[in-house]
Amino acid sequence: MAEINIRISDRVLKVVGTLLTVVFLLWFFSHLWESGVLRAKYQLRLFVPAAQDLQVGAAVKLDGLPVGTVSAVELAPNAADSNLRIEVVLRIDKRFQNLIREDSSAALMTESLLGGKVVNIRRGFAGLPINAGGEIRVLPVKEATLTDFLDVLGKKVGCQNEVSNPPDTKSSASTKPASATH
């Protein structure tokens, strides 16, 4: 049997290798850029009484749109107020800095029934933008519990029973004695 030898020059191999490397690097950096790792960031702080289920890396949202992540959840140093026991450090894309102003507020929200917590910032419209390292005020949010859900469900069932079984007004009118008129 005859052997077939294919010869590729070293120059062609170098060109193909260089092209593949360039394509891979472009793909890699485009994914880094899309993930936000290469975008400029700044930090804000907020203080909360408790941070159950809030994890480092949790989403930070501005009016529901993702703008950053939680970079630290720590005990607040020198906390004099029991409502300011936990310090949460937020890492936010710098391009949103002008939208987070002195009248902005943040709240810890549950992302879904099974999900963890996220920080939702309500955009402010008055005052100056909060500088890097500044503090954003926190609005307390009452979390719905199973008991709250069952209470609402019980009230709904009670209202439904009243609508489907109204008091019988005809039978009570017929048993009422007629007044004599002279």
C-alpha cells in the first residue's frame, strides 16, 4: 500500500496558530466584558439590623434592574444602634452612580419563594449623587410569613362564603308581623 504524506509548512502552522489564539482571546475578553468584570465599579455601604440569607455575590438592583453585586456582609464596627448591626458593602457599576442620589433608599428583598435575598435600591431624584464609599439609607421591609399567607387565605375564604351565602332577606321579611292600620 502506498503512503500519502502531507506536508504543511511551518509558516502556515504559525499563521493558523496565531489566528486561533486571536479568536480565542477575543472570545474570552468579550465574555469578561459582558460579565461586567472589566467595567469600572464603586462601592456603597448600608447598615441593616439583620442580613439573613444575604450572600456575598447577591444581586444589587436599581428599580429592579441589575446594577451590581454585594461584595461584603460583615458585623458593623462600633455599632451603637441595634438597627445598624450589619454592614453590607455594595459594588455597583460606575455608570449608575448619577442615578443613586441622597434621597435614594435601599431594601433587602427576597428574590423569589425559594431564592435568597437581593438589595433593591429605589432611585432618587433630589440631591447630589452618593460618593464612592458613602452610605445609602435603608427602608425596613416586612417579610411575608406563612402565618400572614394563611391569614389572608382565611379572610379570602370568609369573604367568598359571605358572597355565595348571603343572609336570606325574603324569609325574614315574611315572618315579620304586619302592622295594623286603622
